[in-house]
Amino acid sequence: MKAEKKNEDPGFEKALERLEKIVTEMEEGDLSLDKMMQHFEEGSRLVQYCSARLNEVEKKIEQLVKKDGGTGTAPFEAEAE
């Protein structure tokens, strides 16, 4: 999975899985400085992606719960980044 492609949507679970792998590799301390920076940059993008997805889900859940004091769904428009 290449997270460098801006239009590619890896999916939350795959992004989180890749992020965990990056963290593990960085914690081991066996990477060169260049590889460490590449991992840091990719990890930063994955954190932003996962955070945005979680925020979207949170807003959808809030809409579901708040609609007319009961349960139901309402259209959700994601905020432009």
C-alpha cells in the first residue's frame, strides 16, 4: 500500500495497520536517518487520514442520535479540507 498517492483511499483499517507497522519499525531503531524521515512523513499522512475518517464517523453518529430526538439518519456533508 502506497499512502503517497493523494487520491488513493487505503481504507481506515489498512491505514491503521500500516501506521502500526511504521511505528514498530521506527521503535526498533534500525532505520537510517533517510528511512526514518520517510516513515515519519508517511506516518503523519496516515494519522491525518485516520483522524479525518474518525471525525466523519463521529459526526455521522451525532446526526443519527440527534435527529428528532430519536434515531434516524440525515445526510452528511464532509467538510472540505
